[in-house]
Amino acid sequence: MPFRWKCSAVLSAGVLVIAALAQDAPMPHLTPGTARKPVPSAESQPPQPQSVALTVPKGAPLQIALDEELRVKKVGEPIHGRVVQPVYAFDHVVIPVGAEVKGEITKITPLSGGKRTEAALDADFTPARKVEVAFRELVLADGRRMPLDTNVTPGSGQVVQFVAAAEAKNKKTVKDQATERTRQAKQQAQQQWDNAMKQLKTPGRMHRVKRYVEAQLPLHRQFIPAGALYFAELKSPLDFGTEVMTPQMAQAFGGPIPEGSVVHAWLNTPLTSATAHKGDDVEAVLSQPLLDTEKHLILPQGSLLKGTVRQVQPARRMKKNGQLRIEFRELVPPDGVEQKVEATLEGVQAGKNANVKLDSEGGAEATTSKTRYLATGLSLALAAASMRVDNDADHGGPASSAAGDPASRAAGGVNGFKLVGLALGLAVKSRALGYTMGAYGAGMSVYTHFIARGTEVVFPKNTAMEIGVGTRKDKATTSENRQPPSIETIANE
């Protein structure tokens, strides 16, 4: 058979097979183009939830208070404390109040010869030495243990208290509701501080009296009291996982700041009335997120407050104490969109010995303890007692002797040089020595309490502050016309 005939036969057979299959197979039904569902594109897909890292960054401070009295013995002595301010990552508490922290004494600085001599002249042969500490481990309530590597901020290690700003008198305005909200926020901050202090084994009155009497002895032990507060900055971050940022959370984020809001912040810029100048820049960072009444996130932890020193007066002689007033005018959330705000200091941590008070506008001033009148009066009375008997002796009174009355010498000695002076007054039978030491003590008391330089206002770095924040309406850049950030922006911060 010729080749072309073979090809024709094969083609004919193929056509017959295709025709048979076509009779059995159903005809495909095509939907009109207008009724077809469009293939979803990448742009039309709903935004996927993003994750926000719950990380406490390097440099963030932990506020740790010793929960029991510590006797200073040697380097390596273990110390134990509790976290007294919650630590947040974005909007989550990752280190709650009460978390345990363990550490040790890392250095005991010896005193110079001059300091020792000065202390010896005041009958103190074991003056307090500077002690440095470090915190090594964090223990959470669920049993988790996390290693710590910290630097302790200078100015730490003293007992502090929470000081609230004074209430303005006769303040009846249309913003009474905001004022009431601010007042409640200050009360809540005070209560939180008091509750944090209750977890510490703070000594009672009799124990404090015992330690005070012991400190007057020429030789005495050195203690760090329970409640001494340390600001420990992290040298490496702490990771607590991630949080899913839903679109609903992103839409609620960045709303207007309610009137009367009070934010919790840490001071980034160390301040003291002794060295600050008017116009100096001041920064603070939000330590806790700001939520509205429905618990929607307005400002996350880490938002920055910028301000300046508005007024400053260093301490002067005649016991004129230092004054310091700061104000914050700009708020920068993590998305970087700056807002103009009006902010006042509503509460602050301050050392108990400084006796700092805040006025109704947030200005800080150191005050002098009223016990100075009692101390000076007692010193003058002892000086008078050391001389009165001597005057009687000069007029031939019953105590007429070259040595003077032992009680008068003892009064003068204890007034001038504490217990060492008392021993000298009793041992050395000299009227002149007795009333000389008495006069010295009285003079030093008057000088220290009424003539010497007053007390400075000191706020170390990482001092906790309560700051009342409201949006400034006189500027174009306000929270009302500010667009909420995208989920991607928040997740990348």
C-alpha cells in the first residue's frame, strides 16, 4: 500500500474516535464575563495580622527596692529586692510589681584620709563608705528565671517617697471634669506606690531609733536600709515573645488624648537645681501605655516627651533651698508623628531626706525639716547648761571648783563631740574645755540649720514621674488631624 494511503487511513480513524468521544462528553457551559467572580489580587487581600515584639530594650530601667535591711560586710554579699514599678513592652506588663531580683555587692569604696579626718572630728571613726551593687537575676511569679546584666544609675540607693503636686485652690472652670480625672490619677499613683512599699520589710519605729542611736557611736556597723531604691538599667534586652497586632487594635491606636490624662514616665535627663539652667532640654519616656476609658491603646510605652527647664534657682546660704520647674511641650509616639502638648508635673519620686514638694503647677522645691528648730534649741540648751554652773562657781556658789561640775562638762562635751565629747568632759576636769565644746556644738548647730547652704532639688536619671498631658489646641498639629499609623509601622517599631 502506498505511504500516502496509510496516512489517510490513520487520520480517518482519529477523526472517528474524536467524534465518538464528543457525542458522550457534555458540552462545557461558560459563564458570562459579568457574572464571573474576579480572581482576588494581592492588593485586595485584607491586611494580615502583624506581630509586635514584646521586648524590654537595652537601657530600660528596672526600679528595684531592697526588701530587707542589708549589713555591708564585704564584696560579693548577696542582696535581694523587689520590682516596685511595672515594666511594659508596648501595651503588656512583662515584669509586674513584686517580681524578685537577686544581686550582690560589687564594690566598697574606701574613704580618703581627708574624709576620715573630718568624720573623726565629729566623733565618727567608722564613716559610711560608698557601696556599689549589681543585679544578676530576675525571678517571675510563674517561676521563670532570667539572667540580668545591669548598670545602676548614679544617685540610686536612697529611700524615696512619692510626692504629689498640691491641689490648686478655688479652681472652678469648665475643665472640672478633667481636673477630677487628674486628681483621681494622682491618688491611684500614690496608692500603687504605697502597695509596692508594703511588700518590703521596712523597719518599725523602735528599730529606726535603735539604728539612729547606734549610728551616734564612735564605732558602728554600716547598713543599707530596707526600701533603698536602685535604678538598674539593662545592658542587654529582655525578650518576652510577641503579640499579634490586629487591624482593630491598629485602628484604636493613636486616638485623641483625653483631657485630664496622666501618663507614667521615666526621666531620661538627670536634673538638679545646682547645675541646671533655664532653657536646658529635658526628655522623659513613657514607662506605661496610655489607655482610654474603653481600654483602647492611645500611646504605647516608649513614647517620648520633650521639654525644657522653665525656671531654676540653686540653693543659697541662709538655708535658701533650690527650686526647679520643668515643662513638656512635645510628644513623639513610636511612629514618629510629633504632637504639641501641654504637660505639667503631677507627681514625682524624691528622696525622703530632700523633703521635696510640688506646687499646683508642677514646680519642685526642696523644703527644710522643722526638726531643725528642735535640734538647735536642744544644742543651745546644752551650751547654756555647760556655762550656767560655771557662772555659779565664779560667784562662790556650791559648785565652786577649778574643774567645774561634771554634769556641766558632760553637757558641753556631748553637745560638741557626741559621745567622745561626753567622755572627754567627764575625764578632763576643765571648766574651759566643757563650755568650749558646748559653745562649739551650739555654733555648729546654728550654722548647719540656719546659715549654711540650703538643699538642692535632685532628680536622678530614671526618676519616675506622673505627668498630666493635654493636647494644645492652638497649633495645627494636633491629635485630631493626625492619621493613625499603619499596622506595618507599629509592628516595625
